[in-house]
Amino acid sequence: MSNLKTFWLGLGVVLCGAIATVAVAQQAPPPITMKMLKPDVWAGLGGSGGNSTIIIGKTGVIVVDAKQTEAGAKDLLAEIAKITPKPVTTAIITHSDGDHLNGLVAFPAGVKIIAHENNKKEQQAAISSGARGAPPADRLPNQVTTKTKETMTIDGVKLELYHFAPAHTSGDLVVYLPDQKIVSTGDLVVTNRADDNPNIHFEKNGSTEGWLKNVKEMIGLNADTYVTGHGDLVTKADLQRKLNATTERRNKIAAMVKEGKTLEEIKAALPDAPAPGAAPRGAAAPGGAAAAAPQGGANRGAGAPAAGAAAGRGGPAPTPNLTFVETAYQEITKGAKK
Ligand SMILES: [Zn+2]
């Protein structure tokens, strides 16, 4: 009897330990990979949320994108402290998704926060709607850009900030360091999705046509390293490959619209390719997402309220409400009716 009791007690301790280990593993953000691109420019890849670019100025540090969570941003700040004793004085935010800016809560109070004016508007809209995963209200951009190109020198660092067109969101900002030939792309470019399936937030007035323009323009910059929004660094050749693949897919959508095909027919003919390294189609989604899908697990439809929930949990980048094909279809059919 007492042996059995000891067995169950022991098993309980082991199980509790295992559960506690799992809980800690879920809370701690994945580690950040720091890569030196130039003596004064680093990429902080991964961790919680999107990638960051770190630029060391004369007296302080400029950070492009701020991770998703307070813990994730603290990790980033700790990594920065290993490479320079200078304080972070400026944050530049590439777009309004929480996985690139909610970590600003861990940044020093009074930090300068630069973003496109539409990014700020989208953040304000998210805050006033009280959406889960809304950005920190006391870390809104305090300097906005409004033009296609804004050139500035911050702390001795030359920067060119571009808003070529709405693409991933209505407030995308591309950060270019002309002296170092480095571009921070935000989620305009990621390596965790198929080349012909860029992530366009239709609900934030993103645009597939605008995406093509942005990538063409980024290829036109005198740069040799592109820090993506998620995944690895890429080169100009990678951008060209993504541009070609996405142009081809969008042209096919336009041709099918012209032939009078329905959206369902086009979606069936041009399905999203799986993300690189992803589980094959039809594999069960973690967290019971398949069971929660409306109408027998049909593809995400218009207005599906899934994006906010995903953004609040420190998971991968928020899923757009519409797929690439759905968004392109909306744009092309709207244009045709003019
Ligand atoms: Zn994003």
C-alpha cells in the first residue's frame, strides 16, 4: 500500500514538474539571434515577434522594430547592452502590427518613436477599439513621416525612410541606411511564407499592387542586405525572386477575373503554397484552431475576427483577414468596375 502511495506521489511530482517546465517554456520568448551586419549595424533576428535592426549612433542606439512582448523587448535590450553601453534613444516602427511594437513598453520612457502617420492612426484605432493585443497607449509614435521619402540624420546616422505605397498595411515604412547599404523591410518581406504569398492586411488597407511597387523600389535601392520582418536576412536576388513569383501569381488572378472566373474558382486554381518548412496541408493546427473554424473549416472568409486573438499570445505574425488571392481579387474587380 505504502509503496503504491509513494509511486502515485512520485508520479504526481514528476507530472507537476513536467507541466511547470512546459508552462515556463511557453512564457519565455525564444532566444534572439544577433548578427553583425556592419561594425555599427546589427540584426536582432527572432525572439518574441518580428526582427529588429540595431544601429549604433554617436551617443545612443536606434532600434527598428521593438518585438511583441515586454519580456521579448527586455531580451533585445539585454542583447544590445552586450554590444554597446550606449542607451536606446530612438525606435523606428515599420508598421502597426503588435508583434513589431508592443515591446515598446520595455523601452526607456521618453524614447523617440518614429513611424508613418497611417501607422499611428492604425494604432490609435486599435487602442480605442480595445482589441486584444492593442499597442501600449503610452508608446504611440511621437514623430510621424508623411512623405514618400524622408531623409534624416539621427545621432550622426544617415537614414532614408520610405513609404512607397500601402502594401502590408496602410502605414508601411522602409528604413534604408545608405552608408551601410542595409534596408529594414518590415513585413513587406518575410522568409516564413512562400515567395508568391506575401502577407497583406486587407483590413489595414494593405494592397497587393502596392506590395509589388514596394519591392520594385526596394530592389532599386543601392543595398546588399535586407533585414526582413520575420525569418532570415535576404539579398536583392531574393527580392527579385519574390517579385517575379508574386507578379506571376497576381497576373494569373487578373487573367482569371477577365475570363469571368469566380473567386472560389480562382482560389481553387491558385491555392496558397505552404510556408517554407511548414507542416503539409491538412495537418491539424495547434490549439484546436480547426475546431473553431466556422462552417466546417472553410478558408478564412471576409471579416473573420482571428487576427486580434493570434496577436495577443506572443505567437507568430498575425494572420491577415483575407488571403493574398482574396485581396488581389477585391482590388482587381474593384478596378474593373470603374
Ligand atoms: Zn506585420
